[in-house]
Amino acid sequence: MRSPFARFLTAVAATLVLAGCTATEPGQAASSTPATSTPSASVEPTAESTPTDDAVEPAEPEMAFAGDCSQVLTDEDLNVIAPATWTLTDANGPTPASALAGALSCRWDGAGAGVVSVDILPLSLVSDEALATPDIVTCPDGEGPDLCMAELAVGDSWLIAGAGTEDALSAVVGRVGARLIGQHPVAAPLPTGSWAVPDCSVIVDAVRAAGMTDAEPGVQNDSQPYGPLWDALAADGRAGWCGAHQPQEGGISVTLYPGGADRGHEPSGEQFDVDGADRGWITREDAGLSTGVLDAGVNRLTFATSGSLESQDEVLAGILSVLTERTDL
């Protein structure tokens, strides 16, 4: 649900502009007093330099704050937001796509005090539609695990913040937003040999051809990634997801990360060989569940299977085959 609180966040953004875009160091309070001038939907990004013939795209991504979450919000900041023992968790850590895109993800758990999340990505990855939409703020309609979320541009960054209440969200945006001035996150380009993420129907057809002849799109769980950060990465061709299941039998879901090999979390599990993959890891769990990671060239695929999926290896090989045929670069 869109919240009237959105008007307050535009005032926070305007305040950062009127303050002369002065960054605060961690530990200093950032003012979030609403400005009296006409609110702006976002802080104006810094002017882009004019490209030259000698300009070279960066080979490696650069995260805001050098990827250090302790510079995003300090313990003092978090205790101002809500007195509690806050713990930085790994639940929202880097995926291969976010690592390549220079996107920093931080999440803190305050036990009974709730959760605070911050994602910071390069402004260049954000769609024109999102940039043109003022006051991107949503809060859940009722009780539940969902957070109030805000999205806005701050300098060269796109800030995605989440907190349990509107008051907590305003404090997060005010403090993180002030520190973001002067930060310049950079996304690395997708390397040569990256997959072009296909429509899910292409994956489902490959699953059927590999032995799950009656496969239908989707899986019967909540494994599909979602959220503003995922949406931005998927829209830029840096991530994709598809699921397929065979009624009364097994199912499979795959997450695609073009250019994502050797990035993000270190894979775990036993070695696993699949045709078309250079490396593979799998973890077999109870009740016929398994999860794994496959690297093929510069790309990474993660998967989860369930039920009596006897043709798992053939299905994964079939998916890799159609992805290899659709190498983008």
C-alpha cells in the first residue's frame, strides 16, 4: 500500500540537497528535518562525465562504502532507531548478480525490535520508469513480516531502505542518505560469454525435452526471488528465475546469474558433475530435496529440486544447453 509517509521522504531528499550535499561520517547524526521548499522525488545525481574515445568500462564493480555495512549504519545509529541488540546478518548477503553489479546489501536483526535492511546500487542500473516515479514508498496493509520500504536516488546511488515502522524508516533514510553523498558505486559490465536470460517458457520447454514431459511452469513453494533489488538486477539482464514441476511428482527451480561465476557466496556441498557445467556442487537433504550450484563458463546457475525428480541431471544439462545457445556477448 502506498503510504502518505512518502511525502516525508521527499522532504528528506530535499533536505540533503539544501544541506549542500555534505556527507556525515559514521557515528554522526544525519538530519531528517523536512525541508520547507517544494519536495523533490530524489536527490539529483551528479553530472555524468562526457564519454571520450579513451573511456574504458570498469572491469570490476565498486560498492558504496567499499562494501562495509558498518559504515552504512553504526551500532549507535541502530540503537537510536530502536534500542536493542542489533546483529548484522548474512540473510541478505551478495548474490552473484549483486556482486557484479556493485550492489551492497546489509540487513540487521534487532530481535524483538524488528529488522532494518539497506540496499545500495549504482544509479545507472535503475530504470527510467523508477527514476521518474516520485515517492516510491510502500508499507504492508497489516501485521506480518513485510517491512515498510523506500526507494530514492541519492547522488550516484539508488537507496532501497526497509524498516518495521514509518518512524524507523525515516531515521534509516535520513542517516544513510546523508552518508551516501560522495559515494560512487559502479557496476561492472557483463563479461564476454554471458548468458542472455531467456523467457521462462524456454526453460520449461527444455525441462520437458529432458524427460519431464508433463512439466508445468512454476513450483509449489516461495523460492522465487523478489524485491526492488532483484527487480532492478533482472531488468538489467543480470539475473533470472524459472520454475517447473510435474504434477504429483517432482519440481525444479533455477536462478540464472549471467557473468556470475566465482562471485557471491562460496558454494558448499559435494562435487557434482553435469554435462555442460565446468564445476558443480550439490547438497542433498531429506525428503528428496536438493540444492546446488553450477558454473558454466563465466555464468552461474543455482538450483533446487524436490520430490521424485529422477531425471535431475538430464534436466539440468538440458537447461544449460539452451542457455549456452543464448550467449549474449
